Amino acid sequence: MISERLEPETLSGAELDDYLARGYYRIGRSIITADYLVSDDELKSTIWTRLDLRGYRFRRSLRKIMSQNGQRYRVTVGEISLDEAHAELYARYRVSVRGHRARTLEDVLGGPEGHALFRTREITIHLGDKLVGFSWFDLGDESVESLIGVYDPAEKKHGLGFWSLLLEIAHAQELGLRYHYAGYILCGPSCMDYKRRVGDLEHFDPVSGRWELRLPWPSGGSPADVLRARLAEAEAAHLMGGANVVRLWNSARTIPGLSERVPGCSNEPILIVCLSRDDALGTLTTWDAASARFVLHAGRPILLSVTPDGDAAAEPFDLHVFVVYERLGEAPTAEGIAAIAQRWLATVAR
């Protein structure tokens, strides 16, 4: 879930280094940072990672992967390619893996603007003359940012995705660069955990702004863990009070540009909404971590089913946002905030 998106017109290598060091990352032609991600229908906090290449050496198990795959495959490094072989391989890879992926390789780059903005290079993996894998990475003045790793599903058992990450690290060391950025991992087990296998990862602490070897939060104490627990308390209290309450993912956090097109919509990742009798108005309950209090807002929920333009095969998807009109109050307990909502909804029903 993107918390901030920047659209620079120009980007030097030093500027990319600075963005990466502050916990930003590339998506398409944009520079973004994200505080949460929905994994297995559960909100989790993101942890941005990097590897300090000074003095870094592959441990024995990683050297074995490098050696075995180096004997089986042919590797080249150069300019990126958008030819038919790459497009066909990406299409098969996209079908085989879990999670959301850009529809095309052009979308990965962010179109011609993204292609021109970043210095993107490619590591290509061939089995004989057949393209079976590739990774794209962006070069800064002292950093490498891993963008995407693609592999032939038929070669999955050889771990080409993880191997291509190791190849990026080795290439960055050959270039004399300082850091390799592989993106985020999540608090708790996830499909991102393969990144931990390189060892000695640094983790970005968004509070202090520093990179540390330790994780920024204790187990069960991440912002997502706290937010889920507090909002579950609020939802239960609203239900106990007889409210018509719904729990929704906020589309303004997942659809680029939506918050700009819907002025006043909440930026909360999870929407705990109590609907009025005609569903036209409602309340939104949020959790303010700084004050450790629940906050209640009045406004208009927008709940739609949308069919994407330009993609006949695409399935309709639900769009959920909440446009805030006013702040109704706050309370230290879930029962207190439910009582405020109950009183307001009673006045709307008259």
C-alpha cells in the first residue's frame, strides 16, 4: 500500500541513491514508499532492506548455487531488451507466480518516460540458445536497485529468481558499488523471505531514519499488528452497539492517483465504516498511534464495482473509499468511540 508517490522529471544517479537511502523505491516511472502490504488477506508492515557490499562475501551455500547454476546456464549483462522472447517469458512467469504483477514489461518500466528516467540494465540467463531468465536493475552512483527477476517456470527447481539476485550483487561488487537494494520484506513469514537468504541485511527504521541490522519492531509489535488489533476492538464494539458495520480495504491506498481524483478521501489502509440507514452517509473509525486513541469521522462511503477500461479479459473489482466531511470526536476505548458513532447515526436517522 503506497503511502507516498513522487514523479520526478529528471533523476541523477546521486538522487536515486538518496531516495533509496531514505526508504523509497521505484515502481514504474514513479518513486514510492509503502508502509503496509496486504498478504494473505492480512495487513502487514513493510520493512525496507539493503545489503552493504563492503567486505560482503557469499557464504558457502550461496557459492554452491553460483557454481552449479554457472555451469548449467550462460549469463550476460547489458542493456535491457523488450523483444518477443522477453515478453513471452514474462507472460508465462506472470501466470505461474502468486500476487499482483505488472501486466507487461513496458508497465514494469513505466513506459518510455520510465525507460528514459532510470539507468536500467539486464542480467540475461540462457540455457543453450533459449532465454530462461532475466533480471532488471537500476544503477545509481553507488547503489544497485533490483527491479524485477523473471524465470521460466520449467526451470523453477534451479532457483533462477534467487540466483539472478545473487548475480546482481556480484555485478554490483564488480562495479565497486556500495549498496544493493532488493526492496521490502514483511513482518512475519511471507513470500518475500527469500531476500533474507543473502545474510547481513540492513533494515530501514522509519522512525529514526537509520539503517540497522536489527528489525525495527519486536515480533507482534509492528504498526500493522497494533492497527489490526485496535480496529478489531472497534469493529466488535460497533457490532455490540447494533451498528451496520463493514470492514474494507481502502482503494485509495492501492490504486495510483485515486486519492487525487477523489478529494477528501481517507488515507487509512483499513476502513471500519458504520453505515447510516440508507447507506448514503456513515462514520469512519481510525486509530491514532501517536495519541493511542480512537478517532471518529463522519462522511460518505463510496462502494462501487468497477470494470477496467481497455482490458476485455479483466474481471470487475470492488472500489472502496471514504470521503471525510468532519471529525466527530475521539476516545481512549473502543466502547467510547462506538458510543459516539451510535449517537451521531441516531441523529442522521431522524
